[in-house]
Amino acid sequence: MYSTKNTFKYAPIALLLMASGLQAETINKEFAVASGGLLKIATDVGAIDIETHAKNTVLVEVTISGKNEDDMEISFKNNSGDVNIKGDFDRSGFGFGSNQIRVTYKVTLPQTYNVDLDTSGGSIEIENLKGEVDANTSGGSISLENVQGNVDIKTSGGSLDLDNIIGKIDAKTSGGSINLKLPKNPTKDSKLKTSGGSITAYLAEGVAVNLSAKTSGGRASSEFSVNGRTTKRSIEGTINGGGPELILKTSGGSVRIKEI
């Protein structure tokens, strides 16, 4: 649900723009859709923030600022209840960099909806969604909270935070840490992998999984009793009798399983 916290969330950006004398361009769109549709965003640059409400509409607010804001073109399509947003940045003008342009996509969806998100330069945040999530960023973090649906996420340069995901999880990062919180027993397998950070999985007391935790550059530890094999760098076995697979792998950090 939408809350007034967003007013404060984006206030520092607004103040920064005012202080620098820049006038941000804001694009607002509203689309009538049906529950269970698909939002697809493919953008050359931009942070993406997804929230939900109890309406069959998609609300979009795109904020563009910076010296090269005129070189950013946003297009929209509404096809049979699916919304497609494309952001093209013309790099031929003044070059490409975070100091040249800032783009933020703030989207409010029906509570049951699917998302396919791809940004080449920005973070991705999703809250309170029932639907499939496919999200990829080449230069930012990804944060998911209260998602009911299968999740496939990847970042090349940021951390991953997953809180209360009910569904299959496939999560990868090439340059950041991973935090996973499972307050309920998972219904499907979860696989989390990082090439350059630690992994911490917080599990509720009664969570039952088949655990495989491995690290090439740190230690593996668990606050739960594991029925299986434990070494300095790996833990293989079952927690609370076993259940869906929980696979945690890192090449450059520790792996910790903690109790919530």
C-alpha cells in the first residue's frame, strides 16, 4: 500500500536538485489494467521502485534530472493490460555517467501483478507484491520485501536483500553481499550466490530445509542444529527434518545461518 513514507524517501533528492539549481522533469502516467498483468521496464539508466495498491491501475512517475536530461527518452505502451516502459539514453551527446543524469521510476501496481525489470544503472526495490519477479541491474542493489511468487534476480554490482519471499528464489550478485530472511517455511527451493561478498540467512525457529552452504574465502556457520556434515567452509545437511533446498554459495566471504 502507498504510504506517506515516500514523501520523505524522495525529499533528499528534491532538496539536492533545488540546491544545485536543476529543474527535474517529471512524467506521470496512469493505465487501466487487469489483475495479473505484466509490467516490463527496460532502461539504459535509472532506479526502479515498485509498490502496490488495491486498484486495477498502474501509476507511473518518472523523474529525470541532470545536465543531460534532454537526452533521455521514455516511451510507454499499454497492451491488453500489460504495461511496457522503455528508457533510451542518447550517449552520443555529452557522454554517459551518474553525474550527467539521474532517473527514477516510481511505479504503483495492483497487488497481484508480474514484473520484468532491467536497468543498466540503478537500484531496484519491490514491496508487497503477489506475482513473478524477474529483475536485473548492471549497477545497483536489489531489495525485495513481502513477495509471493517466484523470484529471479541478478546484479553485477550491488547487494541483494530478500525479506519474506514465498516462492522459488534464484538470486545472484557479482559484487555484493546477500541477506535473506525467511520468517515462514519456504514452499520451493532457494539458490543464492555471490562472487564477492558474504551471505547471511535469517530463519524462523521452525523453518525446515535441506541446507547446502559453501564458501571459498571465509567460514560457514549455523545457529541451527544441522543433521549432516559440517566443516570450516561448508555445511551440508537438514534443518528441522529437511524440506525445500536452501543453497548458499560465495567465492569471497562468509556464510552464516542465524535464527530470527
